[in-house]
Amino acid sequence: MCSPALERSPSPGSPPAVERDAEHLHEIHDNKFVKRDSLNGQDSLMLTTSATVLAGLLGAALILMGGRAFTTPQAAVGFGIPDTPADHPAFRAWLRVKGLREIACGVFVFVLMLVATTSLLGWYVMALAAIPAGDAVVVLRSGGPKAAAYGIHGATAVVMLAASIGLLV
């Protein structure tokens, strides 16, 4: 069934209905729909490239932070939770669990960069932003320093959201 715009016959001298309506349609780009007039091609490419580089840096940071759980567990004291027993064996075990999950999240960023669309990478990074946002809440509810909650975890969540928006635009 044709849309009403496609059923109309063009008036003399005007472009056919299909061409006229195509100006308002979206085109498929990188397996996602984008408005043709939202950004020009050069700006869009630059934004996507910058956001992809930022996502890669975030992935690398996740891998490095996860590795620190094994190499320097005393660095967990800077996480922001008061009285963190960095030298306690039970805490170190939990810290390693957290470290492995951070490493896996970081590796998955790189997997998506290699095999997925920028849109999928953007949605993943947006979902990942919930982790540092949740960390900020944990630090605040534990009576930790607001500077760590907002300056480390909150800022990380904002950067992740900015990267995801850049990948989704």
C-alpha cells in the first residue's frame, strides 16, 4: 500500500512525489537511521571519531583499573569508602571480583569497537555509565568524601554519557 504522498501525481515542473518525500525521510547509515540534515558529513564523522576514541580510552581505563585490583589493592582506598581494609584478605577477594568485571567491561568496549556499529557501542557505553553513577551513590551513602563521589565517579559517568551521545548522534 502506498502512502498518500506516493499516490499523488506531481504537478508539472515539480519533482516526483518520491523525490519530494525522500527529503524528509531518514537514510540508513552504519546500521542506524540518521537524519540527513542533522549534521553535515564532516562534522558527523569528526564527532563519531572523537567519541569512538573516547570510548577506547574509557575501555583502556577500565582494563587498567581492573588490573590494579590485582597489582595494587591499596589503591582501592582512593575509591572513597571510609575505613577500606585494603590489606584484609576477604576484601582483596571482593576487590578481585570487581577488578575482573572492570576488565571484562573494558575488553567488551574494544570488541564492540571492532565488530559492532557505533550506535551499539554508544548504547553500551551509556549503559556502562550506570556503574560509576552507582559508585558515586555508594560512596555518598557510606559517608565517603563528596570530592571522590562527584569528582571521580560522577565525572566518569558524565564523560561516559558524553561519549555515548557522541556515538549515537
